[in-house]
Amino acid sequence: FHIVLVSPEIPPNTGNVIRLSANTGCTLHLIKPLGFSLDDSHLRRAGLDYREYATLKTYESWDDFIEKEHPDPRDLYMFSSHATRSLPEVKFTAGSWLVFGRESAGLPLELQENHCLKENRIRIPMMPNNRSLNLSNSVAVAVFEAGGSTATPDPSDPYRGNPQKKPGAALSDSAGPVLLSPLSAAENLISLHAPVSP
């Protein structure tokens, strides 16, 4: 996948995403202006020694990014707490572009409307009335959820076609089993902890 951070502000968040990129093989794209220098000590501390293992590209602006990378609009996804389509509903491809905004304000609405298909504006499921997740946490959730949606079933898996019998595949509550599939893990986590209406 391609991870795109538009004007990130907090060095440790970007450092964490550098480490994530190095360990998942994703390419990280940073779009200026940045709220820090790439030599910032907090950035280096969070990224540890992973920067040399990550593929990191920087751009002067969104237009510079578009001109150099030419991402396919059908495979470009923007994450926003105001989006209506939930992350587990989306089927990604191995080369998908996952775009995130800055910590204080997210992605500008104008950018979303002009550069992203409406059905490709995504929200990460979370508890009602909460504002947002930390940026680096959001990126990690999105990357691993997207990875699950592109996974090819292993034909040698003895539980293939019968996930209820796979050890650890279901959690029970008063409403019955809740299957934790790669596509629905985030929403299932929320549903397990959501208050039950009387």
C-alpha cells in the first residue's frame, strides 16, 4: 500500500508511521508543509532506526504529489471522521493509496471533494461521540484492515469455509457468537464494547 500523510504536525506520529511503513513494506508519502523538520529528534526517536528501511518520499504540495505519482482515483482513499462509508466495507487492492490529514483538522473538505470519489471517503469505526483516533493509530488500523481485505484464503487452512470452528475465531456474549473476520474486526470490537440499549 501507499500511505499518504498530508501536512502532519506531530513528529512522533510520523515517526511511528515510518516504523510501520518499514515493517509492512508500505511506501510513505509526506506532503508539505510539515509541522516539523525531518531531522527532528522526536521524529528520529519514534522511528528509531527504521527510516533507512522505509521507502519515504516528500512533496512540496498536493499538486506536486499528483503530478509525480498519478494515483488512480479509483484506488485512492481518504480517511475522515466525517465520512459515511466504514473501513470494513471497503475492498482494497495491493497498490491502494491511503490518505490521512493533519492531526488538528484532518483533510480539507475541498481536497476530499476535488480529488476523491465519494465512495472512497472512509471512516474508521469507533465509539459514538468520540472525536477521532491518534493519527499513527489510524494509519495502523487502516493498513492492517486493508491488508486483511486483500488477503487470499489459504487453501490448506483446515478451517476454510467453516470459520466458526477455528480456535479463537468467535467471542460469545448474550447475543451469541461474534465472528472476528479481517474485514469486520474493527466494527466487531466496537459492537462488543458498545452499551446495550434497555
